[in-house]
Amino acid sequence: MSTPSRFKKDKEIIAEYESQVKEIRAQLVEQQKCLEQQTEMRVQLLQDLQDFFRKKSEIEMEYSRNLEKLAERFMAKTRSTKDHQQYKKDQNLLSPVNCWYLLLNQVRRESKDHATLSEIYLNNVIMRFMQISEDSTRMFKKSKEISFQLHEDLMKVLNELYTVMKTYHMYHAESISAESKLKEAEKQEEKQIGRSGDPVFHIRLEERHQRRSSVKKIEKMKEKRQAKYSENKLKSIKARNEYLLTLEATNASVFKYYIHDLSDLIDCCDLGYHASLNRALRTYLSAEYNLETSRHEGLDIIENAVDSLEPRSDKQRFMEMYPTAFCPPMKFEFQSHMGDEVCQVTAQQPVQAELMLRYQQLQSRLATLKIENEEVKKTTEATLQTIQDMVTIEDYDVSECFQHSRSTESVKSTVSETYLSKPSIAKRRANQQETEQFYFMKFREYLEGSNLITKLQAKHDLLQRTLGEGHRAEYMTTRPPNLPPKPQKHRKPRPRSQYSTKLFNGDLESFIKDSGQVIPLIVESCIRFINLYGLQHQGIFRVSGSQVEVNDIKNSFERGENPLADDQSNHDINSVAGVLKLYFRGLENPVFPKERFNDLISCIRIDNLYERALHIRKLLLTLPRSVLIVMRYLFAFLNHLSQYSDENMMDPYNLAICFGPTLMPVPDIQDQVSCQAHVNEIIKTIIIHHEAIFPDVKELDGPVYEKCMAGDDYCDSPYSEHGTLEEVDQDASTEPHTSEDEDVWRKEEEKTEQKKGEEKSYSRKGTFFFF
């Protein structure tokens, strides 16, 4: 290899070595920067932790104050309540109030715990972070000094390697040079020896002597160069060995620094950092865990109180708290009037038969009511159980909302989905409200039925004690019992007028003028009969009577007779009521004139009942005087009859349904369905407010309905002529109608069963919606 190429090769080797050393030097500088950056990040992290816990301490303290204010606000509000006074007195509270008090105590407890937590953050955790920051800075400085020393030592090793390598290269170059010179000398020697091998006789003596001298010089030069080569060769070998040894040591040093020393140096920087940070954070965890433990202890107390929420004991405790309000009042005593000392129900003649009939009617009515009310009770209990299943469903677990995810979006979606935004819960609440509405409807119906049973049972028991067990009737009959013969007495005969106007299907005003009867006999006699024997009769005016008997009574009245006289009182109540309705339904002109129909219907728009009654009064005062007297008499009777609705089931609305189409028929040009409801409402209003609607005796002279009637009470007509009223004793017996009554009751039972089926299906429907 020529000298220039060898020089170029050496230069490349030196450049490669210097480049490698330069990289190592840059690495060492970068390592120092990383360690400094890590220390700065640790110091910054610790500073952030200090700021965080300082702010958290302020928040906890503010939260503690707010909790204290909240608890004090409501505690001050409850100290003045009667519950608090009762609690101070006997430490006994209603379970919901007890839960409320424990909740306030839990708030105060949390207030104290959060104040303690704030103090621990401020005086313990933050101080630990400050100490860790100081220790980290100090450890880094010490480690930095050591790292500089290691870097210097490493650079010395690298410089030594460079020196040894240069020495090796130098001796190796000298060895190569000596070797080339030695080879050149050997070539010269071989060349000289080749010349000396020529024939001597051809060479002159002087030339021969000169050749021998050259050979000797060449041999000496070869020997000299051989010695130089051997010396340089030895030096080169020693230099190579030293270079290899130094190279191995350098690589070992570099490897040790990067694999061991550098790791130990990082550990030196980390000395105590993680352990101290562990202790500081465990102080935080200990505080938080103790806070949660204290919180859970308070929550366990509240949970026990929640488990003790029980309505029965609360109801008893509540009634004991207000004994004066819930204590039953004293019984009402009989207040005698004007020296009347009789304080018991009189069961002697002539009221014995009436009491016996009323007793039988009450007995039958009670049997029906108890069956119906028992069914209502079962429906109510089933609906109540459905509601209890709805309100006791375990939907209070909100653990789904606290399942934190690394995705922020999933956390937001979980938190934003509130309790009422779930479709299933909204549907369930709607179903619950619907079921509650049905429950309260049935509960009201049950209470009304049980109250009615209580009242009727009291009347029944009193009549039973009065009449005695021997007079108990086996079954109910709709006919009044035969009264015993009354002592004969001279009573004022009722005059009988000769008139030609039709009674049925005629004109009321014309009949009154023609007959002289202020109250037509058929109206007065039917009302008197019902007053005596049918006020407590169940379903009167609603249940139809025997058509044969209705026709017989009708024909008797048309002949001018009175088939409902005292000695002919064995008529069916329903048939008598049917005759009265038949009479008013068949009038040529209804008692409410058709020309006033729209005016009367318009009264429905008046919501105030008193103003509506006054408006109806103004309209009715335009009617003829004779018709107005009959209407006053009829509606007074209907009002009296509705007062016995507990027994006869005919309240003003039911009577209005029966008499609405009869007294106020809807004109053909009007919508029958929509107008009939308005008609019923008008009739109901007149029944209830008849005293305010019709003029009294002072304003309108004429007969007035009396609630208590005797068997021979009739209205005296100022228009009647004096004479003798023929009383015809007719043995016209009515057709038996037991089968028809049974059909009516069977239909009523079928309707009841149908209604029960609908209620059960409704209850099942509500349960289906829930589950």
C-alpha cells in the first residue's frame, strides 16, 4: 500500500473514532439535561400537588361551613315544631321525622369531618410535599456532582484509548516501513548474488574485488534493516496488544456506565422520592378512607332508620300525639221536646207494620250492599297491592352512574341521563298515576258503601231490637203489609167534580180548571202512598212494576176512583211509582213547556249553582199558576225521597235520570243524546234547590207537600164544590209479578257482575303495564 493511501486510511479511522466519541459526549450532555428536566418536572408536580391540596383544603373548609349553615338553618326551623318538643319530651318521633333528624345530624357530622379533612390537607399533606420537593432538589445536586465525575473518568478512558490507538498505528506503520526496506535490501542482495554467479574469467580482478565489497555492504544493510524490522515489529506487536487491552477496558467502562452506573445514578436521584410520595399520598388516602368510614357509619344509622319506616306504628304514634283531635266524641243523646219523655222507637200500632216493612227492606238492602261492598273491598285491596308493588320496586340503585370510564364522553352521557329521562320510568309513573286514580275511586266507593252499611246496620239493629226476633220477616216483599182495620171515624168527604177533560194524555192546566183539583188526585194519591210505604224502597222509579197492575190503577183513576185509599193499600210500590211517571209522561203539554226548552238548557252554562237556580226560577215564574203549584208539590216530594238515598239508592241524579225524559222531553229537532245529559242536570238542580226555585206559600197560595203524612191526608181544593166523594171499595186484585221482580233483580245482578269484571280487567291491565 502506498503511503498516500495508507495515510488516507488512517485519517478515516481517526475521524470515525472522533465521531463516535463525539456522539458519546453528546449523549452524556443529553443525559444530564434529562435528569435536570426530570427533577424540574418532579418539583413542578410537587408544587402542583401542594396547590391542589391547598385549594382542596379551602374547598373542604368552605363545604364544611356550608354544611354547617345548612344543618343549622333547618335545625333552627325544626326546634320550634311540635315534633321537636315531643322529641325532647320522650325521644319518640314518627319514623319519617326520625329519618329527617338523622339526616340533619349526618350533615353536621359530615361538616365536622370535612373540616378535619381540610386541616389534614393543610398541615400534614402539603408539608410532606414541600419536604419531598426539597429532598428531590438536594438529591439531584448530589447526583449531578457524581455524574460529572463519572463523565470525566469516561472521557479519560476514551482519551487513553485514542492515545494507545495512535501509538499502535505509529508503530505498526514503522513496522511496515521497516519490512518494506528489509524486502528491498533482500532484493538487492539477490540481485548482487546473481551477478557474482557469472564466469570469473570474463571479469577482471578489479571488478571482482568491487563486487565482493558491494555484497558485504548489502549484507550489512540487510542485517541492519533486519534488526530494525525486528525491533519495529516487536514494538508494533506490543502497541497492538496494549491497544486491544485498552479497547477492551474502554468498552467495559462504557458498558458499565451505561448499564450500571447510569441506572445507579438515576436511583441516586430518585433516592427516597417514591417512598416519601407514597407516605404523603397514603396520608391522603387514610384521611379519605376515615372520612368515608365516618360517613358510612352515619349512613348506616340512617339506613336503619329507613328500614324502620313503618306506617302502622307511625299512625298509632301520630294519633297518640294528638289525642284531643282523634279521640271519638261523645255520643249524641236524645233531646226531648216539650216534655216528650219517650226516647225509644215506638213499635205499636199503627206504625208497627210500617216499621216491619222498613226492617225487611233494610235487611234485603244490607245483604246486597255487603256483597257489593265486599267485591269493592277486594278490588281495592288488589289495586292497593298493585300500587305497593309499583312503589316498592327496587329502582334506587344508581351504581351505573358511578361506573367511571376513561372516555370523557361516556361519563357525560351517564351523568346527563337523569332519573326521569328514562322512557321506562316515565311510562311506569304514568301507569302508577292511572292505577292510583282507580284506587282512590274504588276506595271512595268502598268508604261510601261501608258508611252506608254502618248507617243502615244501625237502623236495622235498632228496629230488630224494637220489633223483637218474633217479628222478623223471612224475605223482602215490595208490597206493604196489610194494615189492621182502623177504627171508623167520620172523615171529611172529598168532593168529586164532574169534568170532561181527559186525565191521562190530557192537558194539566185544563184538567185542573175542569176538575177543581189543585193537585190532581192521581198525583196526590201516588205521592201519599209512596210517602207512607215506599220512601225506603230500593230502586223506586227505576225498577218497573207490573204492567197489569199499572193498567188497573190507571183505569181506576180515570173512572174517578182512588185505588190507593187506606183500605186498598196492598199495591206494589213500583207499580204506583210507574203510574205517577206514566201520568206525567202522557201529558199533552209537558210541565216544562217546549218553548222554554232552549232557555232552560242554556242555564247549564252557569257554573255557580245558586245563580243557576235563580235563573231557573225566573223562567219558571212565567208558567201558569196552577202548573207551578203542581211542580212545587212534585219536586218537594222528589227532594224528600232523595234524602233516603242511603236506603232506596235514588239520589237527586238518579231521580233526574228517571224524571228528565218524563217532565222535560227533548224536542225532535234537538240532538237526543247530548241534550238528555243537560236535561238531567236541570232536573237535578231543581230537585236539590227546589225551595229556592219555587215560590213559597206566601208568594203562591196552594197546597204544599208535607213530609209526614197520615193515611187520610188529602189536599183541600179551594175550587172544589162541596159534595160527597164516592169511595168505591173495589176488590180488583193485581196480577202477581214475582217473576218480573226476579227478572229485574237478575238484570241488576248481571250489571253488577259486568261492572266487577271490568274493574278486575282494569286492575289486571294496570298490573300488566307495570310488569
